[in-house]
Amino acid sequence: MHQNQALPLHVAFGYSRLSPRRNKMAKIIAVANQKGGVGKTTTAINLAASLAAAEVPVLLVDCDPQANTTSGLGFARDPDRINTYHLLMELATAEQATQSTAVERLTVIPSHKNLIGANLELVPAERREFRLREALAPIRDNYRFVVLDCPPALDLLTLNALVAADSVLIPMQAEYFALEGISELLDTMERIRDNFNPQLEIEGVVLAMYDERTNLAQQVAAELRRFLGDKMMQTTIPRNVRLAEAPSHGKPALLYDVRSRGAESYIKLAKEIMEKAMSSQKSEASSLVTAVGQAAE
């Protein structure tokens, strides 16, 4: 299934093209949740692919030593390939680490299991929390979005991702333990804002592996919406066989089966995030006009 077949879906969903950013760096979105098995990697791969299908350049960075994002895009495990470990240890540049993918306009910085060593090796390092941000800085202008797939832990790897990010997208399941996990992540984000990254914000919380047929899922979703308000994404990601099968074929869902409910849901999520980015862009422009007007008076 060729990626261009996904483009009509954007039109069908009312997609509006983002205006080009001038003198603006890419928006960096960390996909994070310290709880495992909530759909982080599935979300990172398919969100990045869906953004790229909207004809904007996207970089996907695998920050997880499990390297599932890397294999989910069809890359075999290769210890000799430059990966995120080399970036964090300042052994290679981000430009040297980027790899093209089967999705047009989507590039990836792969991971490898040796990345787990960075958690220990970075402990005595200077500016250890800023290694990823500084590594990505030279190439940010090349992209419209950068998506970071975080490991399921609040460790130095996740800390580097959150310090590098502009916002955090939190995938979670509709279960009663979910609120406990998200509270811990929100506390961590608050500490990061206080100490390292004052501009860090919540992109949104997205319900993944959602089964709307069950009363439990509906009740938890309603409770989460009351708790989180407009931070809950309107799009939900359903449990979907084709979505689960796609990584074993080394493809995002929109290449594996663009008409599956999973692929359609991630295209809707990409649209929602891009509309939010457009709204922010217009707000920034309006603020600039107001400031210029005030200065001229």
C-alpha cells in the first residue's frame, strides 16, 4: 500500500495544510508515559508517519533502548549503525544519525540496546540533561515536527527527551490505574519546567487501545475528561488488529493498511495536532502584530 493513498484521508477529514514556518524551528513532541504497554511506540510511529503523509518533513527519534520504533519502521538491529546512544555520548551528530524510511518525508534516528548504558555513563557528565536538545539543535530547522519515542521509565533518557521537547503527548489506556500514572508524569513535568525547560507543555492525553463498547472504558474516559479538560485529545485510538500487525512487517499502519480503523485514527490525531499548531501560529502572529502596534504608538 503506497503512502500517497493516505493523502485523500486527510482531505476527507477536513485537513488544512500548515503554512510554512519562517525562521521557526520544528515543534518537538515527546511521546511519554512511564507506564509500559500503553501504546507509546505505536503512537510515535504512526503519528510521525501521518504527519509526514500531510507533506511536511518529520523526524522520529527512537529514545528507547528496546528499539521497537526502529524495528517497527523496518530496520534490522545493527550495533554498528549510528544511533541515539552516539548522539547522547557526543560521538556523532544528528545529521550523521538520520536514516530515510519508506514513508516519504519521514526520517528516523534509530536506537539500539546499547542506549541503556547511557543512563549510567551520563551520570557524571556535564549538562547531561541537555545532551539530546543540543544534539538536535543543528537540524531542527530541517523539520516541521520532531517526534521523540520515550522509554517506559522516568530515567535520564526520558529526562533528556522532556528537556528537548516543546510538548508532551501522553498515550494511556482507559483504566482506573491510569490517573495514578499520569499524576506522577505531570509532577515530573512540573519539576522539569522549574529546573530545565520552562516552556514545556502538555500537547495532550490520547486514549490508546480504546474499546468504546465496554462500560468501563466509557466511564474511565469520562472521568479522565473531567480531570484533564481540554488536555484530552478528541481523537481516540481503537484496539485494531491491523495496527498490531503492522510493526511485524516493519511498516506504519498507513503503509500496511491505510483503510484500517487504526490508520484512520492516527491520521485524525495528526490532523488534530496540526490544527492546534496552526492555531498557535495564528496566536503568535496576532501577538506580534499587537506588540508592533504598541511599539509604534
